[in-house]
Amino acid sequence: MSEHKKARILLVGSGGIGTMTALNLEQGGLASVTAVLRSNYAVVKERGFTIDSCDHGTFESWRPSEVLNTIPDLGTIKPFDYSSAPPFDYIIVTTKNVPDVPPTVVDLIRQAVTPGHSVIVLIQNGLNIEKPLLQAFPSNICLSGVSLMGADELAPGKILQNDKDRLVIGPFFSDNIDEKYQVAAAQDFVRLYSASGKVQCSYDSNVMFVRWRKLMYNAVWNPICALTDQDTGRFRLWFDEKDPQNPLDLLVRPAMQEIRAAAKAAADVDLPESLVEDMVECDPVEIFCAPSMLQDRRKHRFIEYENILGEALREGERAGASMPTIRCLYGLCKAIQWRTRELNGMVDPHKLLEAKKSQSAA
């Protein structure tokens, strides 16, 4: 396919998942990817990515069509006006979604969004992530991407994909846009992503079921592993069924049951009972899977607990679900986030102490 017929795609966030997303799209031959990098930009610009992929094989010095370190400013381009630079057909966001730490996703991509043209694809975890986007960009289609791939950036520019790429796409339906166009955009993205023949990409209009289903994993394994500094493989290897107070039975299974209850109460989503054990055992033990929140904790990065835990807790409790385990995990993650704020120089406990003393004196 000639270059001008390829879909023009902006990828924001090129860690493990983002880089493999870009690689797969480029390998399919139907897309040209502009990737925006941050901490790994200098390394990739000079030497490219080193990739070890269970789907695509090994690559040395690989780069997408374009590598940038800032978001291009195309927001003023009118729809389908190619007089200066062509607008992006799809803007894929694979960054961690941390709404409590600026910039927000809306602020991050605003200047690259062409009203009425760019389709925004959120390959991110959690609930209600689309709401700020639908409000900020009412004329743009927004798609949900739920990735079940295992991929990590072991070092800047060094990517390991050790679990197959499975991606589920569906529209975050908006009342501002004809439903048929939203469905068509989702199905077209599935076509682009499936073109490599190496991955599993499917369309599913039931976005809420898909997201609550993955939340059973993310709202449980992610925080528990991050808080204990243990991967899912070790949790399962150390499980002793003769011990009634083992962590799987004290924490993991009860928390998953609470997510099931919240899904039903808040969204009328029926997650089958069997899904609990499926999620307990879904990671191959031998890969010693470190969920993304654990990876971020080990790198002293902010964790995306608000959309994963906070929104599930708020939605569930608002609907009357009892969620004591999730509430506890949420509180602990919130404390961890404050500690990371301090380590990154965003808060000074001594200044906070002085401010509280001044308030008390007044």
C-alpha cells in the first residue's frame, strides 16, 4: 500500500504496551505511526528499540515511521484540510492514566486533536476514563481499547513482550455522533490492527462488560502486587491450601468478589463466578508476571490507582455494594501516591507541617 493511503496515527506513550502497539501497526502495513516518547527518547532516537516479542520475533534498532519528544500542534487544522500538515486519523493513548497528577490526558493530546476527524483510542485501564475526553472533544469519536498483552520496558528502549497481544476495541458511545460512524471507526481500527496477522484484535460493543472484566484483574492483582512487591507467579507458588489465612484467600479472592458485586450493582454487568479463578490463574506462572502498578512502584513512578481502584470503589459503593477489601487497598495506594509525590519534590512535609501549625494558631 502506498504511503499516502496509510492511516496516519499518533501514539502517545511508548513503553512496553505502546511500543508493541506501534510495531504491530507498522508491521501490518496499513498505518504510519508517529510515536511521542519521553524518558526513552534520547536512547531510541540514537539507537532505536531493541525488541524481543513472542508475537513478532526480535528486532534491533527498530523505529516507527517518526519519533518525537513533544506532541505536535495540529489542533488548529480544519477537518480534512491537508494544506499544511495532514491531521492524525487516530490518536492512540497508551500512557498510564493518572488523573491526580498533571497533565491530564485531555491537556496532553489537545493540540494534536483535529475536531471532527481524529479518532481517539484509549488503550488504558480503568473506568470512566472516557468522560473527560467526550466532554473536551464532543465532535471526535472515542474508542475503548482493552489490552491483554504482557509487555515491559526493561530498560530505556529495551522491550520484552512475553504474553501474546490480545486487544478488544469498542466505542465509548457519544450522543453527539451518529452511532454508525462510531461503530465504523472501531471496526476500521480492528482492521488496521489485525493486518499484521500476528495478533488477536476483536470488536466488542459491550465496552462496560469488557472493562469490568479486566478490572477484576487490575483492581486486585495490580495494587496487591505493588503493595507487597511480589509478582503474581510468586503469590501462586507460595499458596498453601492448608493455610486458611493465605494471602490468596485473605486478599485476592475476596477483592475479586467485591469487583463482581460492584459490576452488577453499578452497571448491571454479570461477571460469572468462574471468572474469579480464571483471573487468579490467568498469568502463566513461569513468566513471574509483574503487573504494571508493581513495575511503576519499583521505578518510583506514580501509580494509576484512581481510575482502577477509586472509580470502581466509588461506582460500587454508590450503588450499595460492600467493598471493604477494595476500600483498604485504595487507601494504601493513596498513601503510596503521596509518598511518591514527596520523592518527586511535589510536596514538602515540613512545609505542610508549618502550614498546619499556622492554621492551628489562627
